[in-house]
Amino acid sequence: MQIQHTLNIGILAHVDAGKTSLTERLLFDTGTIDRLGSVDAGDTQTDTGVIERQRGITVHSAVTSFTTGSTQVNLIDTPGHTDFVAEVERVLGVLDGAVLVLSAVEGVQAHTRVLMRTLREAELPVLLFVNKIDRSGARAAALLGDVRHKLVPHPLSMTAVRDLGTPSARALPHVLDDEAEFRTRVAETLAEVDETVLARVVDGPFPDPAALRTALAEQTRQGRVHPVFFGSARSGQGVGALVDGLTGLLRPPSVDVGAGPSGGTPPRGTVFAVERGASGKKTAYVRLFSGTLSARQHVTLHRHGPDGAPLAHPGQITALQVVGRAGRGGAGRHGDDGARQLTAGGIGRVGGLVEARVGDRLTDPAGRDDGPRPPRFPAPTLRTLVRPRHRAPGAAGRLHAALRRLAEQDPLLHTCPGPDGATSVLLYGEVQKEVLAATLAHDFGIEAVFAPSRTVCLERPVGIGEAYEEMGRQAASPSGFAATVGLRVEPAPRDAGVVFRYETELGALPHAFHTAIEETVHDALRSGPHGWAVTDCTVTLVRSGFASPVSTAGDFRGLTPVVLGRALERAGTRVYEPCHVFDVDVPLDALPAVTSCLAALGADLAETAGGLTSWLVKGTIPASRVRAAEHRLPGLTRGEALWWSRPGGDRPLSRAAARARAN
């Protein structure tokens, strides 16, 4: 059957809820694989890393697919830990919907709530699959109540469970056409979020099954109602109903396929994963939103540098494989043409783009990156130095090269050479550091030693400062450079990064000299008067001059940091420390102890709201104290605290604290 729709679905779950087993079952039941893989044996389709299996968390995205009817469903395994925020949120940006897996035994766990919050912030429609109904201790009605209380306000059970908690447990799909009681329950749930349904429930005529199906699909896609499917990935119970829910409730948005690479709608897509084979060959996973892609096509990759400056990298596709159209689990089922050309809505494995990194936006060579700018993620808040444990010849170079390859998979994993042969790495958290160490050992055979992490602060100018230095009669400035440079530094809006402007005439200097000044400004701002990177500032070239043929680009590279340093001193800068925004849900009797602990850690409490069984406390806390909060809260709350935090903003440090951090 010809594919008419492509649906890109993420599967997320708390550890051990059965995410991988459900993926295997979906592939097996739809005929994509001929045997079920085992998590314990390590032969499942999305178990791509030993480290991920050992730690029980997903670090990098994996993609597989199956076909049901005229719909191809691409399943994207997604990380859930906040230390991998760049990977998580960029993957969510290419999805059409998600399945959140719960255990019928363990129920709504802490990380389940974190994942649902992330999905709702991404405005993705979500189906819930309650796994393990055939295990002793499984719950149905009580668990549905927990889902309503702790997870989403409008869950709707789509299956009836028989023989719950026994090996013979069954999940029977409800049918709108045949069950009056189910029609009433659906209508009542929809009436809470849909005024049209509410009017028909109250005033009549009562909506018929067709109207309810249409309204349910619409409210599910809007993320207002969350259908719940009970089942067992081990036995396959309820999985068929989940597949019907995916295709019936999460129909993908319309896409603009265009007329192909030679005309029509230009291609636009996002690189959401990068992998390298044993030979080092790079493959980029691209979700295409419009147009088409094929092998030998020229494209351009767009991204923003650490300072916010737009970057473009042209390239040519040398190989392209459409996920689900060829290769393992379905080779040739859709014909060679479908495997060679990627159309809008689909996902492709693309080779030849050597500069590709996670988060890149893709267009045709003439296309501008004028689509919606992706979210600006908070910068990593920790810095560590990494050295090889065994200092053999070339070990430091191999370590640095390995870290650079890993940085391709996470655009916010910044690396640069450090002192004494070490590599400096910017991170989000300690879990990320632990995974990096394990990855270096397993994938590259490098045993690395990580120094204790240090919080990364930043500086912003507080006023306007200007400085210049001119060449004298001997064609040299007082600093000895054959160049004239004048710079003005002033504050820019928050999150503006570094903006470089000209008040001089662009043709007044050779292009190479202009380039030397601008590049040197960006380099010099990596270390301000207090030793931290300077951001959110505008630097303007207000004076320039050269003496031909004496002046060189090196003169401008040498003089620019001298003048910039003086301008920064005159403007003045203030140091800011990174913070996390947090929510913590604590038992009623633990509120005083928790708020005292958070205050002692430097947290600013923004909101406290009481419920029937717990208090919700919101606020900000210095990034350097997050780990301490996570360690102390369980002891203060009998292990019942639910902590959620992520990088968010910063706050100024006192001068004494800034000096202490710099040392």
C-alpha cells in the first residue's frame, strides 16, 4: 500500500517502565521485525549504546519505524534527563506527538512527571500507555486517579482491563459505536475542554459517535485531552489499540512537498541527531518540513555560533536513505523511488554533510534561514578540565579529538584546549560528566580524568566605555602596531549576545583588516576584566586607519584587544552567576524544613502554593547549589520530594563573591 502519511512519534518513560519493550512490540506486531529483541540480551532495535543500558537512561536519539495501513510511523527514542536538555528539546522539535509509558505497578513516578511537563511545554499531543497490566500489583482505576491528580487533568481510558495483575490480563478497546456508557464518558471528558461538545451535552442533541471521534482527535492534538491505553508490551495486549490511537488521534499536520529539488518549494529541515560509523563516516538524521531532498543535492546548513552570530555551511548530499523505506525491517517494500527521495514530513539518514551538527537548520543553497529561530537554550553552567589518565605520547590529542566528535552530537557541549594539554569542557550537570567519561572509555578506549566542576559565570557591561589608539608619524601606535583602532562598548539587551557594528566607512580599511578586528573582538570577549566571558554588549568600531604597505592584519589583531580592554575597563562590567528555575513538591509537614534548606542554599522563593497533600514551591537557585539541594531534599521529606529544575537566567554577584569565584 502506498504511504500517504508519515507520523513522527517520540516514546518517553521513567526508567524500567517498559519503553524499549514497547518499541520492540510495536515493530514485531506490525511485521517490521520477525523476532522480539530482549533488553537483557541487548539485541533490541533502539539499544544503541552499552552505556545507556548500564545507566538506564537514554543519552542519544535512536530512530526506527513501522508501517500500519497507509501511515508510516517513525519512532524516535528520546533522552529524558535534564543534563541532556539540548538533545531532548531539539528532538521534541521534530515530533508530531509522543507516547508516555507508565508502569501499572509503579504508577506515576517522579521522572514521569518531569517528562510530561517537558512534553506539555513543547505543546505536543501525548498518548499514555500503561504497561505491565499482567504483573502482580498492577492497578487500573486507582492509577487513573493518580494520573488525573499528578500528571494531566483530563485523562480518558480507551481500554477496559480484565484479569488485572495476572498473566492472563487482557486489554479490550472501547468502541464508541457499541458502548453507550463509553460514549457518555467521552462526551463528559470533552465537555470540560470543548464548548461545542458541552452545548450539545447540555442542550442536545447528544453528539453521535462520529462527532465524538472528531472532537476527541482534535482535543488530543491540542493537548487538552490525553487518551490512556492499558496493556502489556510483553504479551502484546493493548498494543493494537495504541497503534489505532496513533493513526486515528495524532494525524500529522499538512506539509508542503513542493516540486522537487529543481523547483517548487525549497527544502527546509532540522538535523536532530548525528552518528559516526566505525570508519568515522558521519551520518545526519534530518526531519524535513517542506520540499524534497535527494542524493547529490546541494544544501546549506545554518546555525548560530556561541556569540549568536549566524553561520552557514554549504555541502552536498552524497548518500540518502529514507527511514522506513529501505534497509532493515522493510527493505524495498515501498519501492526504490521512495528510498531515494526524502519528502516533507519524513526523516532521512543523510551522508556527505561533514559540517553537520545537532540543531542545524537545512535549506537549499539559495535559501535563507528565515524560518522560526529555534529556542535559545541556556548556556552550560559548569566547566571542567579533562586529561588522559595515562599521559602517553599523543594521548592528549586523541582525547581532544574524541571530545570534539562527541560535541557534534550535542551543540552545547563546548570544548577547547586547556592548560598543560588538558581539554576544557562546558557541561550542564554531573550526570553528563559521568556519561562522557563512560563514553570515552567504551567508544574511544580513553580513560579520562575529570577535574572538579566549576560554575561558569559571565560578565555584562554596566556603562559605556570608549578607547582608541592611533598610529604616529612612524606608522606605529604607542603599543607598536601599524594600525589605528577605536572601539566603543555599551550594554545590549538581555540574550543579545555580542553585536559588532561599524561607525567607520566599510571601505576605509581592506576587508582583511575589518575581518581581523571583528574576529579579534569576539575572541577577546571570552575573558573580561574579571576573567569571565563578556556578553550582551554592543561593540562599535568608531575609528580606524592603516599605512600601506606597512600595516598587516596581524597589527589589527594585536592592537584590538588592547583597545577593547581599555574600553571595557571604562565601561565597567558586573559578574553574574547562572541559576536554575525549580519546582519542588513536598509533603505538607515538610514545608518549613524544605524552605529553610533552600534559603540556606541561596534560593529565591517566588511562589508557594498549598494543596490537599503537598506544597508546591517555586523559585530560582544558583546552579552551583542544585546538586546540594537534590541530595538534601530526600532526607527532609522521607524521600517524597519531587524536584524539577533546569538552567534559567542568572543573577548578579557581589564584588567580594565575584573575586572569590575568579580565584
